[in-house]
Amino acid sequence: MITGELKNKIDSLWDIFASAGLVNPLDVIEQITYLMFIRDLDDSDNLRSKESAMLGLPYQSIFAGEVEIGERKIDGSQLKWSVFRDFPAGRMYSVMQEWVFPFIKNLHGNKDSTYSKYMDDAIFKLPTPLLLSKVVDSLDEIYSMMANVHNIDIRGDVYEYLLSKISQSGLNGQFRTPRHIIKMMVALMQPQPDDVICDPACGTSGFLVTTGEYLKENYREEIFFNKQKKDHYMNHMFFGYDMDRTMLRIGAMNMMTHGIENPFIEYRDSLSDQNPDKEKYSLILANPPFKGSLDADTVSADLLKVCKTKKTELLFLALMVRMLKIGGRCAVIVPDGVLFGSSTAHKAIRKELIENQRLEAVISMPSGVFKPYAGVSTGILILTKTNHGGTNNIWFYDMTADGLSLDDKRSPIAENDIPDIIERFKNREKEKNRQRTDKSFFVPKDEIVENGYDLSINKYKKTEYVAVEYPPTSEIIADLQQLETEIMQGLAELEEIL
């Protein structure tokens, strides 16, 4: 979490944009992202040059010699952040607008690459040389502060804080899932180096980025010292779809800044017939949109066969089952209504998950998890695709705290169920004797079927009532009379003083 001077510096950078009339948070994040990428290109190029020199390996800098931009050839060194940042504001602006930005837009010769797809219609929107100069100076200060913070995840924290500005502004808040919830879901699913991972409503790619970081942390040697597995990680592991091109650019850039070179991030209406994916992925992690409904005419026919509805939260569940390979796993955030809704479609999708697949867990989350921009109660469903059932006992957990206060401030607190959830989920064989009064417990499939496939934890959790003994009424009345006597004496003394 970003705090203190670094947080203030990022807020100041945001204010610089606002003072110049750029107030749309998506535009601001997009422009900051481009500039961060341009700076990172310089840093990474310098690092690779040094490593190559130390190891005696050949390396051709992307800034070496003359670079062709349009019909002009210019000295590549002028495209480096460390060089043009020292130019006067006017010259820096023209270099950025006429040379650097066209350079990064055409950096990948492969026009079918993810990079080319999301950069093709990117626009440099900073209106004045003075604004660019201020932003460049501010970013340099932010990078200097990041270098002094001894936290390997500080870059991700900074970018996450920038993305949080989307929700704080009240614009498109549905794109962001709290990072600690994403980390919990990734830890629950324990991604493997050979997984093929998808988020069909990826937004800023939070689930994909966090999965990549988890794999780096837990399987670094296995992935990066194996040419085949590294290629899979960089080019064939991560898939994300969304319907907002700006979010796609931010999401894809987010992945590239986290070291994933060529994720498959694509514009797509996942629920429509333009999504052909069937039995393709071994792992799906998602928080699909669940506000409102859509036109049933645009929905893929095979999804409507599972549950005939216009509600996106139900259709996305049917979609994820379709997209998973046999044996594939899924962790998805759903609104509480999915768990206990009584409509035919609600019951149909729950029946599909329980009878035809293997539903493994239902984690109930408190409504404050998505504050300050949403107060909806949600849960996490964890399932494995089998196409022949397999649900025997479903594990329930009643999360009451996530390490932050459940009000709009979301301040850090000591109470946090997340470590307990992860530990207990990984060791569910030890949960069999837990009571319904505990935070977690198993419920047999037969009982759930008898209750109309209701997955609300309140349907099965038992509350333990503790008897409270009160003194006899006569004692209470005597105490009240004593208090009244003392009050009257006090008033009499006060009256004498006055």
C-alpha cells in the first residue's frame, strides 16, 4: 500500500494533470502509463546493455545508431528518456510528439502482437510543453522515491494506486477489484507454470498480473531457466478480454510493465458469438460485471441453453464453464444474489455447477470489501470443470474481516481472515469435523439440493446464542431509584451554589 511522501507525490502528479484541464482519470492514467513505459524502455535497455557487457554477450540497443521514423532518420540516443528529459521544454515536447511517441507505437514490427493492437490508436494528449516538463520532472522524483523503498512490489503498488484513482473518481469503478482480494484468490488457486490462464472481463488485468507475480515468486527457476516454459509464460499463458479499448491498453501495458512480454489481450464481447473459446483454459480468475442486464439477442446461444437470462453475472458463470478444459479450475467473484436467487435462471446455473461440475467452495465476503465505490455483498465461487459432476461436500467460509475497515475509509485493522481462508482451503481434509457455528465448515451436496441449490452461507450456518443473566427487576428498580436520588442531591447542591 502506498503511503506518506510517495503517495503525496503521486497525488501531486495527478493535480498537475488536473491543472492543465486533463481530468478524465482514464486519460490521465493512460498518459502516465505511456510515459512510464518510455522511461522503463531506457532503464531496461541500459540494464540489458550492462548485463551483456558483463557476460560478454552481444546486445543491440533499440536506441543504437540511426532510427527511422516515418521518412526521417534520427539519432536513436535522442529517444532515450535520460537524454530528452534535459532538453528545454519546447524541444522536449516536439521530440516526444514527433519522434518518441511514433517510435514506441511502432516498436514491435509484428502488427499482430498484443503491443501493436493496443498501441495502434494511442494518442499523445498532453497539451503543452510546460505540462510535459512538469510531468517528466514529477515522474523522475517518483522513480527516485521508488528506488529508495525496500519493497520488491513497490512498482506494482504504485501502479495499483494509480488505478485506484479510477474508482475514487466514480468513473468505471467496476474495473477494479481490491488487490488483496485478487492476491487471496490467486493464492487459493495456486497457478502452475503449465497453466493457460484467462480473465474474460479483464479490465486493468489485475488477476493476470497478480498470477504472473505469483508464478515469478514461486516458480522463478522452473520458468525462467527453461526456454520452453519461459516462452509459454511470456507468449502463451495469459489471455484477457474486455470491451473498453482504453482499459485494454492500460491492462496490456500493466502486464508489460510487470515483465510479461506478449499477453493475449483483446477487444471482445465475451458473452457474444464473437467469443469462440471452448475447453481452452486450465484456470480462470475473474470478477465479471454484474450491474444491469444486456440484450439477449447478442448473447451466445449455447450460454442461453444453460440459463436463459439477461443477467451478466449468471451468463458469465455459464461462459467460464464452457471456456474451461476438463479438469480446469475457476475462482470467480459473484454478487450474493447468485447464491440464493430464486429465479429459474439462478437455480439453473447453481444446479449446473453442483450437478454437472465439481463446486468446491463458497467464500462469503462482507459488503464493505468493495467500498468506497460499491457496497454490494459478494462471494467467491471455486469450482473444477468435470462435465460429469463430482460435488460431494461444499466448503463454506464466512469472511468477516479482510484487514481493512469495512467503511468508506478502508483503514488498516488487525482483524484479517484472509490468511486463515488460504490455510484452511489448502488443508480442507482437516475441516471435516468443524461445526456449523465455526467460520468454516462443510455442507453435504444432498442438503444443498434439498434447499433448492441455495448457496447462501446463512442457510447453513448456525448461530450460537449465549444466555445472559440479568439481575431481578426489583434490583434494577432499586438501582434506578438510587441514581435518581443522587441526581436530585446534585441538582440541589448546584442550586445552592448559584
